[in-house]
Amino acid sequence: MRSWLLALPLLLSSGVSSTLFARDGSSSKVIRVPFSKERAAHSQYNKREPASKTATQKLDNKDFLFYANVTVGTPPQHIRLHIDTGSSDIWVETATSEICRRDGGGSCDIGGTYDNGTSSTAEYVEGEFSIMYVDGQYASGVYAKDTLGIGGVGVKDVQFGIGLKGTSEEGVLGIGFESRQSRVSAGLDPYPGLVTQMVNQELINSRAYSVWLNDLNAAAGEILFGGIDTGKFKGPLATIPLSRRTDLPSPIDFIITLHGLTIENGEGETRELMNTSRSVPALLDTGASFTYLPQDIADQLIELVGAVTVPEYKGPAVNCSKRSLEGSVNFVFAGATIEVNLRDFIIDATDEPNEDNHILCYFGILGMSEGSVLTLGDTFLRSAYVVYDMDNEAISIAQTIFNSTSTNIMEIGSGPDAVPSATRSSTDVDSIPVTATASSGSTSSDTAVKSTGSPNVSSSGATKLSIAPTNFLTRFLVSILSLAILL
């Protein structure tokens, strides 16, 4: 595989195409960021002028995933990548890969492909790229470096994998901790990731970014590298330290402690599902479509909405009409509670009616075994505004404002108080340690496993809590289960 890349002409250059970025005339640190409103790689852009040293990238919601339209190379080649906070490698497809050549070619046209032979800024990087995700998807190939254009900014010397074999027609924009890179599991040193390169090139102040996924029906969300938008969340951000695995000196995942869960019906009545005696670690991961909770709690919520298991579905299915249900699930963290409406867990699965002429949806909560790190995926994250702060090993979080048209972009600075509008909890039990029960982040081969979904780790701080039976009080049931089960 290595000879495939070496045979192509590679011309090294430190230049960046002027079409990739624009700067405010009053300050070399201000980046004007284009916003895309189309679900296509070749987007029409409108320009806004945020605060200096903040790079913004628009996300498109497609097939329960979020995609960023980026460019790679000089001249720029347009590619759509799945943005993923739960992995740390960027990789792209090439037209000569096995999956892109199948069925006569053209299978990778939507996501786009990369040809390093046509880029004057491409550089070969020795070593083979290989990654496997917990859902069984994988990609392997070779490494390269090139200029990556994202949010209108050209970031030079970004290292990424070129997929020659794999299961996906579209690549991934992994922006997690560099210690999670696939090559680290093979005993090799990490390379500077995209966010680090942004800092090194003085495009942003620190390794931090914020994510606003917006609501289920929105066509787009937003990620701000090096900045936050106070117009997109309610109240102050609560800063929570990341949990670290007990066998490692520092965090390698965006895991924070979930201290409690409550459910509230449409009349304001609340029932506790979990409290601080059962505090558990939870991974915040845009690469996971669903939210994974302790099995007993997930079972209660699944029963509550009348969801059932349908063999051809990946998880519990429910009639889409259940979106009229009132009530919410409230996730309690140190200093913040995020409210997620029950209807926001009900996700389109198909446009085709079943044999009873009903349209079915996924119910976006699944159960996990006791002792596992839970995963708060997109069905949770849409309701949260989240700042991923790698430099300070912390998450800052607040309740999102859906479909907000208000914009107030502020720089994330550097140092311990880098995130504006954020307060740090005074409690001493913000985070609990995470103990790995197996080789963290790898399989028996040199292939890395992404931490999305169900990483095999246990919490040394989790204790068993007796949960009350699932038959709620009559008034609670009447309020929430106002619709008949139509499956």
C-alpha cells in the first residue's frame, strides 16, 4: 500500500490557497467564517464576522450523524466528513479505494474523495493507517499531510489517513484527544491533531471547541473551534473536570460524572431514577447516535413510551406519533442539569409504513450493563451546549437554545479560566475515577477501537441503587401515556 502513495508526484509547499480563508482587516487574529445551509459538499456560503481567533464550522444532520464540509489540498478538494468527538483520527476516502471502485465507481460521490497527486501541498507520512470502531466499521490505508480547509480557514500540515480499504463511503473528522489516535495503540507516538495545529498556527488560543447540534428537525448545527456562542445556550456554562482512568496520568476521553437522572411529566411531577449514590462516568460523544443508560433505567423509559423491539431495527421502535408525549428526562451533573424532552428521543427510522400502516421511529435510548461507561450521544447532546476543553481537561455545559437566531461569539482564551461565561463547581465530587477492565481503546491487533457506544470499562465509584418498580403513579402514567400503543 505504501508504494501506491510514493508513486504519485508530491510537491511540498507551505502556501495556503487564498480561497480558503479571509481575515478581518483590523486584526490578524480575526477569522471570517462561512456558514453553509445546504447538505452538499459544494456549499453556498454567507459570511459573518465573529470575534477574533474563532473558527466556525457548520454541521449537516444526515442519517443520524453530523457532517462537516471541508476541503483538503491545494487546490481545495471538497469532502464531507462525519464529525466525531469520540475518536481522534481524521481519514478520507480516495477514488481508488476498494469501496469507492465497487459497482463501477461513483459510490463515494456524495462524500467526496481525495487525490494527493493533484495537491501541491500534499506530503507523504510513513506508516500504515488502521482504525476500527465499536460498531464494526473500519478503515485502513496510508498516512498523508496536507492543508485542510475548515470553516473558511486553511490549516496547514494536518495529518490524516487515506482509506484504501474499509466499510464506509465517507470519512471521519476525529477531534478527540491525541492519545486516542489509532497509532498510539500500536505503541507509536501521537501526531499533532487538527485542533493542536490550529493552536500551533495561532488560529485559535487553546485546544478547545464548542458544539451546538440544534434540535432534531434542524438541518444544521455548529461547531466553534476556539470560541463559544452565548446566543446558543441558557445561563452560565458549568465547568466539570474530566474523569481519568486510574491507570493513566491524564484523561483520554470526554468522560464526566453523571450524578443523577429524573423524569418529569407534563404536569411538573418528578420522579427520581438515579441519584448521587449511583454516580457513574458518561462519555459525551457526537459519534454516537443514541444515548446509553444503565439497563434498568433504560428499560423503564422504553416501557414508559411504549417502545418495543422490532427485529429489523437496531434498537427499540415506537410509533412516530408518540412525539406528542409531554415530559422530559433530566440529566444531573455538578453545577448543571440538562433537560431533554421525551419527544427528542424519538428519531425517524423510515418513511415506509409498517403492516399496520404506522410510521415507526427509533427510541434513542439503549441499555448498558452495570459498570460500563455510559454514552451520552446525539439524542442527549442536541439539548446541551458543550465546550470540549482539552487544555484544561474539562467539559463546560449548559442547556441549549433550539433554533436560536441570536449570535454572540466570544473567544476561548488560554489558561484555567479560558472559557468565558463559565463557572466551575465548588464540589469535590465532580468526577469519579474510571477503571479499565480490558485493553483500553484497542483490539488484539494493531487496530484501534473508537470509544463510541460501549467501551469496556468499569467505574470504581458506582454503587448499586434499588430502583422502584416501573409502574409509575397513576397520575404520572395518565399524564405521559396519553396515547395508545400503536405498534
